[in-house]
Amino acid sequence: MVNLKVSDLMIKIHDKLILDGINIDFKAEKKTAIIGPNGCGKSTLAKMIMNIYKPTSGEIIYHNQDITKLKGEDLRQNYRHIQMVFQDPISAFNPKMKIGNIICEPLLNFKSIKKSQMKEKAKELLRLVELPEDFIDRYPHNLSGGQRQRVAIARALALEPKIIVCDEATSALDVSVQAKIIELLVKLQREKNITYIFICHDLALVSLFSHRIAVMYLGNIVEKIDGDKLIKAKHPYTKALLKAVFSLNNEQNKNIETLSGDIPSPLDLPKGCPFQNRCKYCKDICKQEKPKLKEISVNHHVACHLF
Ligand code: SF4
């Protein structure tokens, strides 16, 4: 079951394939991060929020409408409000199109500007993401990875969406470029009052700027906590992630704690807690009953039989 809210967006999905036990409230104009290992269902969730994938059953309510039921022009118009920035913009861009055309394509598709206004609009959007105006005549392969990601952000901003889903948007970038892209996203959020949903597997990175963090494991939300309280996380999986974060202050002689066991296939999950085969606290009930997400203190939810 998936249950997401972004002020005026609420999602309740029963997806029989990958996602289960998802329940997140996204606060408007805030940054919420969804973190978890590869294959846990983060990107599937992002694509359901974008209405690219349909859940097997359930609903995604936005502006009092179930957007999973939208079709034709109504569905197309909904894309104005929710945009996405992908991990690898080069595969999202048409290599034969100039940057100016790439940025303005959504505006032309929605007839928000005329062709004669394209150049000026592209320059304005390039300025917004701190790129030179003359980039409008370049091609994607002429740009560095960081510059391409700025173009992807400019394109996502073109329709003035309320929500931007960043799916591993900085994962492929050099660390110094990552920091600059995050700085840019934070600056743009202040200026444009955007709600961000960050899909990421880097706990250290998201803890720096996220208002809320939801930790996913095998299609389930196992913990939800305020970004500034992450250090107080309780779920054994979140705690293991925190212990695995590298820092310049790490003691060189200290053993790095790693999780034992392999992640089971999402298509063949064990009965009970999805984390049971890797959890050192696993008890009999964990193998029988799946733990429900419970509020253990204000704004702090954990799905674990220890709580
Ligand atoms: Fe570990 Fe049991 Fe908690 Fe799952 S429910 S995380 S197996 S203690």
C-alpha cells in the first residue's frame, strides 16, 4: 500500500508488484528525501508520482482528483504540475536538439509561448540555473555533466511546476558539482516555493538539506523522521546506514560495520519483516508478522517489532 501526501497531493496505492506499506506525507514547499538501496522501489515510486507507471490499484489524489484515472488532455495537463529531473539527462535529451529547443520544448508543447518567444525564454531559464545565455545554441554533448543537469533543471522549471521529483539527480556527478547542484536546487526552491521529492541512496547527502526523510527497504517505508533528527533514527536498517556513512573524521583503525546477508528478491519476499535476514535483532514474531509503521514520537515513525 502506498499513501503519499504533498499538501494537495495524496497518494494511496496498493501495488501488488513492488511497493507495499508506503505511507508518506509530503509537506508543501519542503524537501522530502526517499532513500533506500538499489532495487527497493524508489524509482518505481517516483514514476508513479509522475504518472509514468500506474499502480496495480489505488489512487493518487492531486487537487481533489485521482490522477491515476486521468486520460487524454486531462492527463497531459497534469504534467504541468509535477516535473522530474533524471539521473542521466543525456539519455533524456534528444542529441540532435540544441539546448534552447530542449529547454523550451515543454512550453511549446503546452502552447505557453510562441516560437518567436523561444530564444528569450530559453535565455531567461538558463540565467535562472546560472548558465551562460549563449548555451542556447549548443548541443547536449558540448556540455559537462553538471551543465547538462542544470539544463535538465531549467527544462523542469519551464512549466513552473508545484512539485519536482529528483530521481538520483546528482548521483552521477562529481562530488563538488553535486554540492553546486544541491545549492542551486535549494536557492530555486526559496525563489519559486517548489516542493521537492528527492529519490536518493546517499544518506549523508540528503541529511544535509532534507526537511523529512523516508527510508525504504524492499518496497516498504521502514522509517520516517525529520531531517535534523536523523541521528536519532531507530530502525535497525537506518542505523546500519548511518554507521556506514563515511566521514573525514572516521577513525582509520575502527572496523566498518557492514550488514550481513543478501537483499532478498522483491518478487519473493519472506513472510514477516522484509529486513529479517539481515537484522541482528530478529525474533520469532519478525518472521511471522510484518511490522506496521507506528509513530513512536512526534513526527517519527518506525516499522519494527522492537517499538
Ligand atoms: Fe529487525 Fe524484527 Fe525490527 Fe524487522 S521487525 S527490523 S527483523 S527487529
